[in-house]
Amino acid sequence: MRSIALAVSCMLLLLILPNHPTSAQSPVPPATQPARQYGRLPASPLPGDHLLEKYFEQRTRELSERCLAEVTSAEHWKSHKEQYRQELKEMLGLWPEPPRTDLKAVTTGTLDHPDFTVEKIQFQSMPGLYVTGNLYIPKHLKAKAPAILYVCGHGNVVKDGVSYGSKTSYQHHPAWFARNGYVSFVIDTLQLGEIQGIHHGLHREKMWWWISRGHTPAGVEAWNAIRALDYLETRPEVDATKFGITGRSGGGAYSWWTAAIDTRIKVAVPVAGITDMQNHVVDGVIEGHCDCMFMVNTYRWDFAKVAALISPRPLLLSNTDKDSIFPLDGVVRLHQQVRRIYQLEGAADKLGLLITEGPHKDTQELQVPAIKWFNRWLRNDLEPVPNFASKFFEPEQLKVFKELPADQRNTRIQETFVAKAPPPAMPTDAAGWARQREQWLTALKAKTFAAWPADDKPAVPKHLFSETSNGVELHGFEIESQQHVPLRLYVAIGAQVAEPDLVVVNVVDQKLWETSLATYKPSFAGLKDLTLPDAIPGEIESTMKMLKGTKWAMAYVAVRGIGPTAWSGDEKRLTHLARRFSLLGEPLDGMRVWDVRRTIQAVRSLPRMKGAKIWLQGQDRMAGIALYASLFEPDIARLDLWHLPTTHDQGGNGPDLLNVLQVLDIPTAVAMAAERSKVRIYREQSQPAAAWSYPTDVSLKLGWGNDRVQLRDAR
């Protein structure tokens, strides 16, 4: 068989970039810019669509410019590297690290090939979390060999409803490594293994509570890989000082998660598994990825920071030039940022960038440089690679389980992988409660609402119009919550009221926005730019009567994505917009809490409202958003919360707030609000009153009164 070295050298470009500085934002030549198939505006975009695109561009740019900018010297990087590594572990759900329990590894069978043997292995990375894999061992080893952990991408094989795992699709890689003298362990993914778990919780399964849990299947994949290294350390054939890791697509992503957090990995080659935040969010390629590709971005990183944590260990970033889900321009930008860190550590020769021609595909042109990179850095071998990667077995031959284990937790690991905060203790006194409340607020600011703007100067409302009709005034305002996030606020008040005693701020969803303002539209021309349904018969008269008979003002706020800033598109598009928010570390509901805070500040700034008490109202998801806004704004007199869910967890219907269940759940937030405000919860009869026992008991224990938290039946 002729050597393939010459053919490959003509088909790829392997860059081991020289040791000289380059701007992290250097542009990629136009010819290398791939055609985008994601992130496009709808055919008939709404104003909110244009605003949102500008918002994503700005927030992504801010995040990207901040990435690694604080690292100005090798000393700074070295002194902060372990802190960054701990932050990444936390964002993967691996800090504190889970216990390294007994692997209970079992070899269920073997296969023979002239050059190697294959052991069919299963182990438990934690009790009940099974990992299936195949261990390829070269024959005639004379000494312990380097080991390559191959982590699979999305290439499952299913026949007659039986899953054989992605390891069967990617078998040519570990077989090839074994034929070239490496022990190689290929492991299945959580979703595409012999036991099929879930990668698409947000993408497809509507498991938005993953956000509140701080769960990502990327963490499960990284943990399974870490435990696979633990297993390899037990093998007598393996030199545990020489571990490498590689994989493509999803496996490329798992390669860099694992190498970043586990320094036992000495050499890494992530293939088509890495690009930057601009590609994912602005260009929208997140639509082509499941949730296993992303950490929970609590600390608001761009992805270069993950790759930089592999420095100064040898790292080869591999990609094709026409990959639609890992576009070349983002790969090059990321490489430039990471190269600066390698240069600071005096390891520029250990960072490589491989670009070959082709689409998102497992090609030979990507395979050969990977093994050459491992040969170079694990064996000091620069010779040509003498053979090809080939598949030798049928999927049935590589299957590990004859029957799937009854105690498996793979299909529901998302329910337990990241622990919730324990139930709160009943305070013993006011001082103890105050300490606990401050701890909760501090944790919420750091882990749930860290993406809120640092500049929280009170919002100044822009006056749009004022009209009077039939003894009632209606005033329209616009509030800038953030740049490219204008909020619409309408305030109705009886014309006879000089200064209201109370302002009822209604935090409304799209349906309530439309029905509430439909009541006023027939009487006020200032609402003519809004598309609203017909008013409900009788509502106009009753609302006008209420306003003329009280010293109340009624305010209606449309948070982002509601009313004038609503986004168009079907459920699929709206799902991916929400995923973009989450990837930036600022889930949509968390930023809507900020919008409500800005609205409260704006209402208080209105001359006639400065002395009025604030009363917040919300329904369903917006009830929870109003609740959390009240925790951060002073002097909220009352909260009326309709159909407030009892939990952020599964079945709770939100709101979906980043990592909030690691801090507290909704009843605890109600108790915190009740310290300062009267809280009325209008619940469905099917909702047990016992669900609200904590806030009611705290109110009684601390002497706030037995009416501070009131439960009413919703009608």
C-alpha cells in the first residue's frame, strides 16, 4: 500500500503558527466566509426582530471583547488558571466535583483482529449512569502504550429499534489508533449510546427548567470522559502519563471540555467541535447544535477561554473550510485569541490550526493530521502514517449490553446531575433571617442575574403622548431598559386625581397586553399604532368607572418580546431565540426581571407618582418575573400573583432563571418578598395550600402578621 503522506499534504493546510503577535479581531479574508444558513431574519420581520438582532450583536461583541482581555501576562494567566478551571467546572455542573464512586467496570465480550483486540466494556460514571465503550488494544505490546480517548459525535446506529451506540459509527478511529500502537477507548454519548438519554432538553423537549437547574448534557459528557480516564488508569497496557483525547463534531466539543478541566490529558485534537460566540449567537449556528455543545454560561465566557485552559499542552484545532455549523471565520478568530495565551506561556509551537477543504464531514484529510499530532507530542515520532482508518466490524459485534440494565439513570440523569439547594430552614429569629436573606440575594446576583447591566441608574421615561377621554387620562411612555431594548409603558389615571395613592403596575404577557389595552383603544388615539383585538364587552365601562372612583393609577408594561418588541416566527424560531439568550448567560426571563425593575424605577420618576405606593401584578410566568423584581426594588407595597407556579423545576412553568434552583425555589422567594410587601397568591384549586407553607410559617414566626401572605382562589 502506497504512503498517503504525499496525497494528504496536497489536500490540507496545517498551520503551526509562528511566535508573533496578531490582533484577536483580525478579519478573515472574504473568500473564506461561509454562506450562512442560520440566523436569518424572517421573510416579514417585525420591528422587534430588527431590535433583537442589534441587541444580540451588541451583547455578543461585549462578551467577546471581554474574553481573556484581563490576561496581560503569563504570571496573571498562571495565577488565575485554576480559578477559571473551577468556574468552567461549575458551568458544567461539576463543581463541587461529584464523588468518584466505584466504576463497577465489566467486560462483556471480546473481538479479535490481526492487529488488535477489542474489549466490550461498560462502567458506571456515577451509580446508575452507564457508559458503554470499546477498548482497542494493540497486539504484541512490549511496554505500556499511550492511550487515546475517543469521544463520539452524533453518529448513532439504530437497527430495528435497537441502539448500538455512536461507537460503532466511529469505530474506524480507535481501530486506526490501535493499528498505530495506541490503546484507544471509544465511548458512547449520553443520547446516542446503547441507553439513549437526552441532549435536546431546550432544543426540542421543552425542558426549560434545565436553565433553572443549571443543567447541561455537556457536563454529563465531560464527566463520563473523566471517568473513562479513571478506567484507563487501571489498565496494565496503558501509560497513564500519556493520555490524548479527540473526537469530531459533538466529540470535538467533549474533547475540549475534558482537556480544559482534566490536566491528565496531555494532547488534544478537537475536530469540528469549536467556534466562537459570534457564530453561535449572531450568525445563529446554535440552531444546528443540540444542548450538549454548550456550558451553562454563568460567568459569560466566549469559547476561546475554554480552549485556552488547555495551554500550554499541545492542542490542534481542526476544521473544514465549508463547515456550516462550525464556520471557518469563527474558528480562526478563536484560534487567534487562544494563540496569544500560548505565546504568553512560551508554547506557541504547541498550538496548531488545521484547515482542510470540505463540509461538516469526517474526512481522511482531517484524520491523518490528528494521528500525526499525537505521534509528535506523545511519542516524538515524525514519520509518515502508514495505513488508513477503516471499519472492520458490524454494529452487532461491538454492542456491549445483551439487556439494558434496569437500574440505569441515563434517561433521567438531568433530574439529579446538578443538585438543587436543600429546603430552607425555618429562621430562629430576625437576625438569622436577615443573614440568610442577604446570602440568598448575594447568590442570586452572582449566579442568576449577573448579566444585568452594571449601570443601574434609574430609567428616565420618554413621554410619547397624553390624552383625556371621558374623565380618564392615558399617558404613553418609552423606557430604555438596555440599548436596543425599548419598553412601552402606559399609565391610566382618573383626570380628577392630582397625585394617586397607589400605582398598580401590571406585568403582562402577550395575551394580557392585548386584552388590557384593547379596553382603552376605542377612546385614545395614542394607541392607534398597536394591533389589538376588540375590547371585551363591559370592560371599558368598568375600567373607566374604577379609575374615576379611586385614587389609583393603572400601569401596563410590555417587557422585551411583548407588544411593540414582539418577535415573529414559529415555535422553532422562538425556541432558538430563547437558546441564544441562554448561551449569552442571560436567559430571557432573567432579563425580563430587569425590565420590570426598570419600569418600577421609571414609574417612580414620574412627577405625579413619586409619593404613590407601588403594587405589582402578574399572571403565570409573569407572576414569577414580578416576584423576583420585587426583591431588588424597595418599597413595593403589595404583590398580587395569579397562578404563580410553586417551583422552577420540571412541571413548574417557569420563570426560567439561571441556576436559581441552586439557590432557592419560588416559595422561598415569596417569603423574602413578604418581609417587605403584602403578597396575595391567587391559586388554582388543584394547587395545594401546603406548597406555600414556608412563606406563611416564616411570616408567623417572625411576627409579620398572619395576613402578610394570603392565599386566594383564582377565578
